[in-house]
Amino acid sequence: MAIFYLVAGIALLILGGEYLVKSSVGISLKFNLSRIVIGMTVVSFATSLPELLVSINAALQGHPDLALSNVVGSNIANIAMVLGATAILTPIFIKKVSYIFNIPVMIFISLLLYWFLKNDLILSFAEGAILFILLIIFIIALIKRSSTSDSVDLEEIDEDVEHSSNFKILLWLIIGGAALWGGSELLVKGAVELAKALGVSERIIGVSIVAIGTSIPELAASVISALKKEKDLSLGNLIGSNIFNIGSVLGITAMIKPIHVLDVKLINNDILWMLATAILLIPLALLPKRNKISWKKGTLYIIFYISYIYLVVRA
């Protein structure tokens, strides 16, 4: 039954994520938001909703390690697995704003999370509020930095989304929200039962199976946008999703219920891998070929991710 719950939960999260992205982009087009803002705020928030609901559910049900490991593992998967796989399919070009602003913000908020947790093994209400406020500041700064030349090219947007009515957008929103909530319930239940059946910690299940499951919306959104040559949207979605995962998912979860770390390996191992994954983007963006994540760099990330999962499972 644990496997059934996991598979059903992930399937519902994929369905919900797809409808949430469509409704979010539909709303954005009606407000004529820029491509970079859509990628790093609207799509990033929509694709982070699976992590948000899974983490809130896990925390409320008394599984704090699952709530935290879900986000940490997902942030590793977003860059190492999703960006790596996307770059193998098609090269991703990095704009200067990404490595002088967006990537440093992702690294900073990741370091802040590490410091909060390392300090007393608790992410408190106040610390969650700080992370969430920083996210709001980031969104405001991002919108101000976005140029009018970054306006959305409607020819690159799904025609069904481009011409969607307000009713259809609302329907997508309701279906997506319901599917995400149901999927998060099933995924948490399946993860807890699987951990008990295998005799492993919830942390291991969280950073591997649950994290990969909740990262599938990011994978789908990034691959589709990259294949449509919307490579700014692809990278922006991933960086934005990682920032949202920490600022909104953990921030909101901690404000609802403080997150206590039960397995210190989350601090001494997993978050360090998350930081390394984020920091590695800087040299990869600057090394030849500059401002380009090629298939070779993508392969390096995939090897990095496989190594992480192997070491986690083996431990």
C-alpha cells in the first residue's frame, strides 16, 4: 500500500502542478507580466506548491524531518537533476542578471537556512517569517529589475492558455489545487509507511523519493520551456523555485508549526550538498563556454546527483 500511496500521490501532484502552471501563466498573460517575472515568480510558485503542501502536511502530522528533507532534496534535484537533464536536451544560456543577482540570492537564502538550523536544530516562527519576508523583498526587486524588453512572446505560449477564459483559468486553479492537496496527503502517508517498512529514516525517503516526486513539475516545466526555446523561463523557473521552496515552503510551514530537526544528517550532510549544488552554478556559468550550460555541464550535474542519491541510500 505504501508504494500505491506514493505512486498515486506523485500522479496527483503532476496533474495538479500542470493545471496550476497553466492557470498561473494564464493569469500572468492577462496582466502582461514579463517572461523573467513569469518564470521566477508565477511558474516558480506554482511548481513549488507540491513541496509546500507536502511540507505543511508532514509538519502538521508530526513528521518534521520529512517536511525539511522534502525541500532540501527537492532543491538539490531542481538544479542537479532537472537543470542537468534539461541542458543535455538543449543548451541553456545564462543571462548576466542570473549570476550577479538571482543565483547569489539563492545561495544567500540557502546559507541563511543552514545557519538557522545549525544554530539550535529548530526553524522557529521568527526564522520562518524572516525567510518569507526575504522572499517578498526578492520578488519586489525582481519585478523592478525586469525590463520591458522581456515582455512575453505570445507565440511561444500554449494556444489553449493564451486564449483561455476567466472561467477556464478558475477551473484549472480549482482542479490543480484539489489534486495537489490530495496528492500531498497520499505522498506523505506513503513515505511514512515506506520508511517504516524499509526500516530507514524519514529523511532518506524525503530527500530521495519524495523530493524527486515533488520536483517532477519543475522537470516538466523546464524541459517543455527549453524545447520551446524559452530557455530564460527554464533557468529562471528552477532558480526561482529553489528560492520559493526555502522562503515560502519552509517559511510558511515554520510559521504554522516550528520545524524541529530530528536527524542531524540533514544539517551535516544534505544541506551541504544543497549549498554545493547552488554554488557550483557560478563557475559553470563563467567557465567556457561562458554563460552557457552545455550538455557536458549538464552531464556533470547528473553524475553529481546520482552520486548524492547513492551515498544517501548507502548510508
